Amino acid sequence: MDETTRVAGRAYDDPFPRRFLTALIEAGPRLGGSPGERRAADLVAEAFDEAGADPETRPFDIRTWSRGDAELAVRLERDDRTVERSFEAIALPYSPPGDVRAPVTDVGHGTPDETDEAAVAGTVALADTASPEGESYIHRMEKYGHAVEAGAAAFVFAHHEPGQLAPTGTLRFGHEGAVPAVGVSYETGEWLREYAGESAELRLRVDATTEDGVSHNVVGTLGPDTGAGAQSDGSAASDDTEEGVLVVAHLDAHDIAEGALDNGCGITTVATAARYLADCNLGCPVWLAGVGCEETGLLGAEALADSLDPDRVRAVVNVDGAGRHRDLRALTHGSDALGELAERVVGDAGQPCHVSETPHPYSDHWPFLRTGVPSLQLHSQPASGHERGRGWGHTAADTRDKTDARTLRDHAVLTTLLVAALTHESVPRVDTDDIRETLVDAGAESGMRAAGVWPDGWD
């Protein structure tokens, strides 16, 4: 019996994925540094231990952001009467506290050109969550950064799809932003756009705190000489030059929802794959990591990268987005070898694989990719095609009922097969100059600079 058949057969009626995902959600809100995030780390450690990966839970220092109240109200004069309205809004993580009264300016998708043309200085910039049709994805942090650079007094992030869902998302990696910011629903955004054309005054108030705190990573090892020749920190007792494959998924989530899709499905996929990998023929160590604080700045991945020698990491498999939709999507971040491997392994398993090559810095592979480590991000793609936005993610609708047990099972199997294959194959390093040039050619540099994530050494 070949490995694909054996792993798939074991997974067919495995109750673990659903049970683990349920326990993760029941641990409570998992924003970085929260008690719920710590409980999630304990669950990951328990799963890794059951797989025989000898886990270690590692604390690291962070700046913990805590959400307070947010208030959004409009006042304008129209036809000899005063219109005063309040709207629901949620503070965006790492928003500073503040109380702003200013006109609102619509900046569309929040591109640099739209923001410059709108003249937002001294006003509240209103941007939606989508990117322009047919153009590169524009991250929330970039839109916020462009608005701040243009002199905005505050920032409003409106969902681009109906449903009364206010989006959340971090403004800056690990530290407070410059001006207060909130998320609002599509429906509220439509009202604000109308009022922007009538010179309405917007009041935006945010209560929030940022203070010293602690988050946690969980790391473990599977493979040859586990516990002797390869340790979970990437060191080795018998051979300190041996390569390994790093598998990572973030265990945190935004606090306004269950975080079932983002990234409950991803960490469930890794926890499940760990069980199957323990019974596979592995050609080198597999280092497993459940990391904290991805949503608040890749802080766990940065701490993990600091503990590893990048020259010993053969490749990173970052499971962020897998398990959500039926088809697997492989983001290869400029590595042709990883793209070919993903298409071959997934295709041999009789499944479709949608490959995307363009690199991006907004997930846990980035601290490794920017040093030249080949990075494969496992995401998923709906049957309707690539999403323009996050779908249910980063909203209160990111709940367990959106998940599918069969998809979780299938993606855990495919992740297992991909990682096992990587332990037997050499993958060329990524040329960081090529990554830099690709990002520049894609027009990503200005946005990454606005978001504060352009590497200093690339100037």
C-alpha cells in the first residue's frame, strides 16, 4: 500500500480534526497575548505530544493591545434640519485611543493614487476592504499607511460586501498606529460615502490600551532520530548541519469571532498532519510550530525565526488559509521548485492545486522568505474562483458552521504528503534580490513601505 492510500485511509473517519477545532474555538477569543490564545497553545502542545513530537511551549514578549469601546457618529445640516446619526464600529488592533471630529473623505480602495487625489489631510479617510478589479491585492496596513502619510486624522475601514459585518485587522506590526481607526460594515460605509459628499462632520472615538504582555509558540519535532539528532529549536545533538522542513501555522485569531476559518482550520490541519507524519517515512526532521500573534504582526514567527539557523531550514510550509475551501491553493513565493512539487504531489493524490507565484509579506513565512528560505503557503480556493477579499475572515461571521469536515480531512492529507515529499527532496534557495525585484515590479514596494514592512536591508 503506497503512502497516499495509507494516509488517506487513516484520515477517512478520523474524528480528531473536528474535535480539535471545536476545542480550539471553545478556548475563547484568541487575540495575541490573551488567556484564550494561551489555552490554544496548550491544546496545540497536547496535540503535538499525542503525535510524538515532544513539544515545548516557548513564551515571548509582546506589546498586547486590548480593545475598548468605539463610537462613530455623523452630524450635518441638510434642508434646514440637522441630521445626527450613530453607527456601529469596532476599533482595529493597535489603534491608539483618540477622539476625532473631522469631515469624512472617501478614498475608494485606498490606493496611493486614490488617497492622494482625495486630499485627506485633516479628514477621516474612508477605504473599503477590496482591491481594484484586476490589480494586485492591497493590504489593509498599506491603505492605513497611505492615509497616515497623506495626513489623515483618522481611518475607517468598510467591508466591501453586504451583510452588516464590520471587518477587523491589525494596523501596524506589533505597535500602535499613528491615528485612531475603526472597521464598519458595507452598509455603514455606503452611508458614509453619501455623507462625505455633503461635508458631514464625523466623530470617531476609540478607547484602547497597549501594554507589555506575553504570547507563546509551541514547537516540536518529528522524523529521523527524533529527540536525539534533531531538536525542536533547530539545533542538533549529533549533527548540527542537518536540514529540516519547518511546518508552521498560527494559533491566534481576532477577538471579535471564533476564528474558525482564520486560522482555526490552518492550525487544525497542522495538528492533524502531525499525527499522520509520525507514521510516514521522513527523510529529514520535520519541525512543527504553532505560533502566536500572527494577526498582530507575525510576532510569533519572528520569535521562531530568531531561534533557527535559516541555512538549516530546507523549506517552510506555512499553513495559513488551508482547510477553508475544497481546492488547495499553493502560494510558492517565487520558488519554481515548490510550485512543481505542489502540483505533482497534489495531482498524484487526484486533487486540484491552484498555484500562485507572487510573493507577499503578510503571513508567517515572511521572516524566513526574506532570508532566502523557500516558502510554500498552503491556502484554499473556493469553487467560484479567487476571492477579492477575505470572505468571512476578520469578521464576526468567522464561525465553525462555515467549516467542512471533509475539506479539513483532505487538506490534512495533502499537507502530510507535501511535507513528507519535501523531506526527501532538495529545494534551491530563493534569491532575495529576485524577491525584491518581483515585489518592486508588482508595485508592492510603496505599499509595503507605507505598512512599515519593507526590509531595511533592501533600501
